[in-house]
Amino acid sequence: MSDKPLRWIHGEVKTPPISIESRRKIGFLLRELQDGMNLSMPHSRPMPTIGPRCHELRVNDQSKTWRVIHRIDADAILILEVFEKKTSKTPPQVIDVCRQRLQRYEEAMS
């Protein structure tokens, strides 16, 4: 087990607006990622439009659907965004802001 730390670049998972049950589900899925598990549908899907190793966690709440955009690095899990998804497609502004956050992160790390 690798036990990678979470690095919160942006976003938070708190109640409200996310229900306690969904917050626990998100925490459980993030813990599995930290432990080196590879998640797939229906819990996670790749997001190559954002960048390599980028994915979105998918959690259905009581009346909402939450997404956690993240990147899996060798040394950490980067959390780029947490948002309520209201349409079938990820909004272009979410994709753009996640790309910008990754670029700033990489510049700061070099």
C-alpha cells in the first residue's frame, strides 16, 4: 500500500451542501485511491481532456450528483475541483480551470 497524501489544490467536501452519506462515500473512494487502488466506472472515469492521470470521482447524493476532479501522481493525489454536476457533460469552464490549476501547480513544483 502506498498511502499517498491528498493535496487539495481547490475544493472541499463538507456538509452541507454535500450530505453526510455522500461525504463519507467520497472519503472512502479517496482513501482507496490513496491506498493505490484503481477505480473504474461507476465510481471513477478518466478525464484525459484535463490531462494525463486525471479522473473524476462520481458520487450521487440525495438529489444531486457530485464530482471530484483529481490527478493521480506517483507521490500524491491532487484534488483539483469539487462541484455539483448538473448536465451530462462536464462544463468547459471546469475543464479549463482544472488545466490552469495543474499548470500553476507544476510551475510551482519545478
